[in-house]
Amino acid sequence: MPTSPEDLITYLAGLGIEAETVEHPPLHTVEDSQALRGDIPGGHTKNLFVKDKKGQVFLLVLGEEAIVDLKRVHEKIGAQGRVSFGSAELLEDVWGVRPGAVTPFGAINDQAGKVRVVLDEAMMRHQRLNFHPLVNTRTTGLASVDLVKFLRATGHEPMVVALGQDQAAG
């Protein structure tokens, strides 16, 4: 059974990670987030759950305004051929979240280490980043260095590469 948002927050605290969570109506898209999030500080993100031709699964984590070339991203992340979006079933099976709530925090559910997490280098310039804490009715902010700390603690050594274009860090 997937981890609850409360268990995730407890896990983060156990790692010494300060995180702040805000509740809000369900957000399914970047547009929803921009319209409803209010004044949550830090970098806002989008997460793309993709797989390659050999079945290797990747989570691409970018700034919300980033543009990524899905026809060429495989060259940057070491995928076998072009990537395509993973199915909702695969997302729930390996990452423990539903579409609309995709987040790097899903690493807590991937104990088999099936997903390769790829963080966009420009996004990582933000001091604080915001993600759904496994559900799309909340947003949790934490330091970008603590995101890496969390991923490593779950056995997911993140790859940091320039994925997107036209981003500004703040």
C-alpha cells in the first residue's frame, strides 16, 4: 500500500528535513497550480513520468515553465530510444501515486528502485522547491538540497542534467 502524505512528512522530519505543507483544492495541471496556489514561495515544478523502449522508467522533474523536447530527452538521460509517457497503471504500481499527483516524493514507494529520477539543473538553482506530497490536494515545500537528501535516503541517486529550456531560477 502506498505511503500516506502524513507518513511522508514524518519520514522527511526523521531525515531532519524541514518541509512546509499547504492544503488546497485538487490541482491536476500546471495551469491549475498557477491559478490556485496563492503565495507559496519557491520554485514550482512539473513532473513527467516516462519510459523508454526497453521499459526503463524515468521521472523528469522540471520547473513549471520549462520546455522539454521529448523527442530528444533520451539523449540526455541515457534512455534506450525515445521516451513515451508511462501509463496510469505503471505510475500507481511503481511510484504509488495517481496521475495529477506525480511527484519525486513517490520515491518513498519505489523500494525496488525501478524509477530513475532526473532533476533539471536550472530547477535545482531554486533554494526552495514545491511538490505534491503524494496527493494533489497539498503542496509541500523544501530546500532543493533536501530534495536530493530525500531521494538518496530512498535509494534514488538523482541525475542532474539540463533538461529544459527558457527557465529562470528565483
